Amino acid sequence: MLVGYQRSSTSDQVAGYEAQGNQLAATGCTRVFAEMVSSVSERAQLTAALDFVREGDALVVTRLDRLARSTTDLLGIVTRLENKRVGLRILDFGGSEMDTRSPSGRMLLTMFAAVAEFERAIMLQRQRDGIEKAKAAGKYRGRAPTARAKLHQVREMKAAGARPSAIAGELKISRASVYRLLAEGTGR
């Protein structure tokens, strides 16, 4: 049985998400586990897919970055699949398809995962360097604090008897932010 896993990080990536689903269906996946969640978050549908697959099945993903966040994560997933005697197929693996059921497929997967992780680390370092340079030049201020700007409104609404959940909903901030702002004035 071919079991697909489809993931997108944000709802802004709807076209890519739908394309993954179409590609998995065209490949013959009879069951697809899908979710819109960052790879650094809890991936409940990936866990469900890994629990669902049985000996002789293959887990199918469109691209490697849709499956794992690091080489260690990827190798853990592959080991879990191998222990269940389940293969991994990556449909777009540098212009061709890759299957871990062969020794050469496993080796290629490990090498490409290491290169991808290296590229991401380099990109993050360049980003940090750019932010430091912008800070030094006085051009970077960071994200504007959204909740803190509404402190006066939070206090007014609370004084008028509004509950924290209602305040959060009305001002479009989290309930935790409401509690934090209210606690600031009490010295807790």
C-alpha cells in the first residue's frame, strides 16, 4: 500500500499544498495524511502516518523538506520505517524519484539530508548577520509589540468588567497577553 504524507508550513502555501495532494493521488496513494503545520511544531498527522503504515507499505512524500526538519529527524523517521519494514519514496528528489528500500537510495538520502541541513544553517547564519548589521546601523527594530500597544484598552475594558477572554477576542490578542498586561500593573 502506498501511504502519502502531505505538509505545508502555512496557509499561505495553499497552491503547493494542493499540488502535493494531487501528486500523491496520481502516484496511487490510497491513504494520505495531510496537515498545515510548521516542521518545528508537533506533526500529529506524520505521527499518525508512521503508526498507520504496515510491513510492505511505502510512505510517499513529494519532497524531502515536507517530511523532516533535520538529518537527525529524517534518519529517525527512516529508522522507524525500516523497523516496520516500510519503505520511503520521495517523488521529487533532485529531478528523479528516490526509494530507501535500496542501499544506494538510503545512502543518497543521508547525503542529501546533510547538505540540506547545512544549507539551512548557512542561511540562518546569514540572516542573523544581516539583522546584527541592521541593528548596528539603527535600521532594525524587530517586530512591533502588538499587545503592549493595547495596554490602555486592556485596562479600560477590565475596569468596565470585561473578562480576559472577551478582551482578547475584541482586541485580537492572546488571552495570555491580556493576563500578562493586567499583571504588570499589579506588580506580580
